Amino acid sequence: MDLERHSWTEIESAAPTTALLPVGSTEQHGPHAPVGTDTIIARSIAAAVDQEWDGNAAVLPPLPVGVAPYHGRFPGTLSVSPETLRRYARDVVDSVSDSSDSIETVVFVNGHGGNGDTLSHLARELTERDSIDVDVFLWEWMRAVDDHVGHAGTLETSVLLHLCPDDVGDPVAGDAPTWASTVDGGVLHDFTDEFSENGAVGDATDASPELGERTFATAVDALASFLDRVATEQS
């Protein structure tokens, strides 16, 4: 169920046991993709899983601004600190636990790589806390698909062409082929415009709605399978 579209009495009656919290970002995605790409994809995957999964889930409102300071030199990019994302996501989980006796599991459905470390540590911390009765997990669609997901590259652009084609411009090749931030065992802290003038990483000229549909389906199936596994381990 889409939490935003139901009354509290309907939510109480439905008694969902799993809450899906989409976490995205508002950041540049090259000259052809919307700045809300990460949020659009995360929210769409959560909604699709809600329809297809056999369990009882509630899709929470998405967190649309993530950790993206390295995109900050491009217009339209918004960012929060890891501490802010951590506190906000933690407070949302706490409120879910406080307001619902039925929710047993919260899953961060993450669409932005920059959020990953923060959400991963938070999920483990919350699960181990005695003050709440929910288990918290991180799931990322980028890790669920077989191929490398660039930034506004082939796969990400293809998913957008499947979900919201009217919001996508003519796909272009990025000014960087890969996101090579790790060098000789160390991590470089570059701003995106320092290695990709147009902001894209990878080549989106081969993107297609058909590839996007297949990639999206793979991600949805993977999240449903993950939820099944979590449910089995908790039973």
C-alpha cells in the first residue's frame, strides 16, 4: 500500500509488516536525465514490489535529497550532509516503530550510491538497538542488476526511458567512461565536473526502453526475493 494515499484507519486495518523507504537524491544526471533520477527509480521500484510481492508492505514517502556534494557545481543539485541524512532516516524509522504495532521490518530502497555508506551503518545500528522493535536493512538496485550502473549511463538512462520517457532528453555519451575514484588502493575526492564536463559517466547512446524494462524487472524481482529471504530468516 502507498502510505500517503491511505487514512490511518485503513493503514491500521491493513497492518503492513514491512515498510519500504525509498531514498534518492536530487542531483545532476548529465544533460539528458532529470535531477530526480535516483528518487524516481527508487520510488518506482518500491511501488512495483508493493504490487508484486506476496507479503504485506507499505511504501513510505521518499527521502528525495541525499548526500551528493560532489555534484554541487551543477545547477539543480541539492545535497545534505551524511549526518543530516542519518538523523532524518533514523527519525523516520523511529516514527514508524512508534506509530505502528504491525511493522517488523524497514528496508531502505536506495537509489543513490552516495547514500550507501551512511544507510548501511544506520541500518545495522538501528537493528541492534533495543529501543525499537524493527529490523532495518539496506537494499540498492544498483547492486541487484548484473551490469555496471554508471551515472546517467546506459542502464540508468534505459530505466528512465521505461519509467518516464517524456522526462528524458536525447541520451548522450558521458565525458568520462567510468567512475574511477579508487586509484592504487586510495579514494580520490574529485568533484564530478573535474572529470566529466557534461556530468554523465558512461555512454547512454545505446539506452532503450526495452533494456530499461528488463533491468527494472530484474531489480524488482531481486528486491522481492530479498524481502522473502528476510521474512524467512525472521520466522
